[in-house]
Amino acid sequence: MALRRTTIFKQLIINIAIPTLLALLIFAAFNFQRTRSQLERSNEEKNRLLVNEVTKILRFQDIAINLIEDEFNNRFRELSSKLVNDYFTNTDNLEDIDLRKVEFAGANNPLILIRNNMVNRYKGDRFPIGAYEGDDPQNFANNIIDLKSGDCLYLFSDGYADQFGGLDGKKFMYKRFEQLLLEIHALPMDEQKETLNKRLLKWKGSNDQVDDILVIGIKI
């Protein structure tokens, strides 16, 4: 009798319990895979929506910056034109103009004056525009320079000197930049511009441009 019960129990395990357990395992595996797929699709959708929102924000930012820049340029041109017209329409002001003098105040970067093949450097103050010392704005030192025929004046941002390149991938540096200005200062201004562009491209090579680059030259 006991043997018969054991045999029946084994048959129940083999015929019912094991298939049921296998079915549950298969169902659990299928359900896990389906849930995983749904989560992946959900994450992909969230990422896609996030990318779209970021793209919209960046596009709106670009539009806003362009509008602000255009408005600034328009207002600056209008104001500059008005100031010049108002100043020179007053004949009393013409008597105060000394065309052989120039005034310079700089933030960080210097003014370079080349005269008689010599480089003269007028240093800018070591703080940016809009700097404050406590509650008081920083005052810039004003340089008054007497000019002579043949003088060359140069104003520039730090982008040219900070450009990486050359054989060692190092910065161009101010000393090399000033030497370049000394080499080209006797050339016509158009040729100076061309030489500066060519030397920069040769130095930069395949490196990315690291900053904005501006060089202004004035020949007296």
C-alpha cells in the first residue's frame, strides 16, 4: 500500500508539478523579457524627448543671441554715428583735436607702437572691463602718446598669441607675435593682413582655433 502511494506521488510530481514549475519559469522568463523590452523602449523614448527638448532650447538660444547681437550692432552704429556727427558739427571741438596724439587705456592686453624698427609696449591694466574693488569700479590708467609719421599702432585680442600649433603643439606666445609685427610693420596694411593670416594658418595646422582672433593695425 505504501509502495503504491509512493508511486502515485512520483507520478504526480512528474506529470503535474514539474510541468507546472517549468511553465511558471518559462512564463516568468517571457514576462521578464517583455518588461525589459518595454523599459528599454521607454528609456529610448525619454532620451529622444530629452534630446528634442535640448535641441529646441539651443536653437532658441541661438536665435535669441543673434537677435541681441543684431540689435546691439544696430544701436552701436546709430550711437557712434550720432556722437561723431554731434562732435564734428561743433566747430569749437575741431580746435581741441590734436591729430598727433592718441590716448590708450587697456584691459589686460597692451597697445604696441612700432617706431624706428623698435617695439614700444604700453601695458593695459591687469583687470577686465567692469571690474570692481569693493563697491568702487576699477579705474584704468590712461596713456597719452605723441605720434610721429610712420608710426604703426596695433591693438589685438589674446587669440593670436594663445593659438596652439607649430611642431610641438605649443602656444604662439606674445614674444613671437610682437616679433612678427616688427617684421611686417613696414608693409602696406593689406599685405600685413595677408601675412598675419598665412602665418596663423601655418602655425595652427590641423589644430582647432582656441579663441577669437582680432588684430587692428593703424599706420600714421
